[in-house]
Amino acid sequence: MIHHLRKPPRGLVTQPISMHDLRGSGHLVAMARTIMAMDVLKTGPDDDPNGPRLLKLLKSNLGKIPKPLAVHFDPVADSAVVQLRYEQLDQWHNESTTTLTEQCADWLVSLLTAEPQPYAVIREAAREAGFKENVLQNARRQLGGQITDTVGPRRKGNKWQFVHPEATAPPDP
């Protein structure tokens, strides 16, 4: 069965397709043994609309979910027909295929490397950089103990600070 996805909210930056993008009743998702999705493979700021795609499994109760494949639509000389070509994604993986949360985490580390910042300042800077508050919080969770509070959460004068992972790692035996 082919099923189209719901439209993203207006003005939202395109994110990778997930199970949450499937529209309609959860019954379609529940009864399917496998669900595959064809997504755009981000290759740079000026992505070619005819560029490579990403074929990935969103759900499988038949076995382990394999790594996604890069799918290319190569034109055939002097024809309106295209030829499909599949490759392992490792050959195409680059910085632009990172998720929005990973991009926000990188941004947060670069912001806090210079000096600790109050949350209100970080939240406003994140909004200006295109990251919503929930993405900012997810990025902090993803970074684990690398983003800490200076005096404790919800305390007056608290700031977020970046603690380099090597500074908190236990010494090697």
C-alpha cells in the first residue's frame, strides 16, 4: 500500500521522516508488518529536487531494521526515462544529514564554550537560530552531562555551562 504523509506545519524546517508523520488512524501503522519511507537526502544548502533520496525502514516486526539506502534517479541518455541506482548510505553520509536536535546540540556547545549563559539568553538565541524550545531541551538531554547548571536549576543567577567530556571522564586504569 502507498500512503502519503501529512503536511508539515507552515514554515517548519524539513526534518527526517518518522513514524509520527504517518497520517490517519494508528490502525494502518499497527497492522503493517513493515513500513518503508522515501525521504530527501540532504546534500547541502542548495539541494537538487531531483537529487538522491533515502529509502529507510520505519517499522519492521519481521527482523532487525537495516541501515537506509541512498537511491539515485540517473537520467538515461536521450530519454525521459530514469534508471534507479541504490548505494549504501555510508558513501553519502555527511554533516547535512544530521537531525535538527544534533544541529542544535552542536550550536549549543559552540555557544556555551566561550562562557556560561542564562537560560533566557540561550532560549532567545536559539529562537533566532531557528531552534524551538523543545529542540533546545532535547539537545541538552542528548548532550547528557556536558551541559550543567552553575548554581542549580530554577535558582536565581543560574546559567547553563558546557563541561568538556574529558573533564568529567574517569581516569583510564
